[in-house]
Amino acid sequence: MKYGYARVSTTDQDLSIQTAVLKAAGCEIIRAEKRSGTSMEKRAELATLLDFLRAGDTLVVTRIDRLARSVGDLQTIMRRLREKGAHLQATDQPIDTSTAAGKAFLDMLGVFAEFETNLRRERQMEGITKAKAAGVYQGRRASIDAERVRALREEGKGATEIAKELKIGRASVYRLLGEVA
């Protein structure tokens, strides 16, 4: 049986093109989610599919980067598929892990997907550094009023009491006061 998996990174992106391609590829069940591909964490639909697949089944994606953006995650997914006796196919790439050539091509694409992610991260960090130097980027504004925390401490209140009153974590109080928990 063929099972499809579709993924986009953000909630404003559309899954319809991927799901249509997966249906055309013969997938009877398609699981889709809007989550980043940089990690397997919090990808419930992928986890469900990986748990559900049985020997002889095929997991179908449109492209490998829809499945994983790191070689480590891709290897983890492939290990789970092998353990279950299942295969992977990509509709837009010549990948079919039931063949030796498909396995080799998969490994190469996994390396390039991780490389692309790392390049994007480097460009983002360069942009942030440049913006900070220009005084444009200053980071997120503090969400906790540090002066209010200090004032409550001067009134004799303890960290737990301050945390409850300000509806913040006790560790945040300790951090702002420079104390060790």
C-alpha cells in the first residue's frame, strides 16, 4: 500500500499541490502538516505514518526536502522504514529505495538538503549581525519588568511570591535578580 506525506513549513503555505501529486501517484492515505522540516520533533503526522507502515508498504513524498532537511533525520527515517520492511519513493526525484540507484540518489539529495539549510542559516546570521551593527536589529523587547521584580524584592517578597504575582517563572525571577536557584 502507498501512503503519502505532504509538508510545508509555514501556516500560510498551501499543501494542495503536494496532496494532488500524491493522489495521482496512487496514495490511498495522505498525511499532511504545516511544520518546519529542520527537525522531526513535533511532526505528529510523520510520526503516525512511520508507526503505521508495515512490510511491503511505500511512503511517498513529492521531494526529499518535504520529509527531512538534515542527513541525521533522513537516516533516522530510513532506518525506521528498513526495520519495518517499507520503502520510500519521491514523485519529483528519481528515488525509490527498493532499488540500489534509488538508495544512492537519496543519500546524495539528503546531503544537499542539509547543505541548503546550513547556507540559509548562515545568511540569516550574517543579516542579523549586519543589522545589529547598523543599530537596526536590537532583539526582542524584554517581556518582564525587571524594575518591578527588584521593587517587589525590596519589599521583602521571595522569588516564589514575586513569580506568582507577576505570573512569570521563578527561574526568571532568579535570573533577573542574579541569584542562584
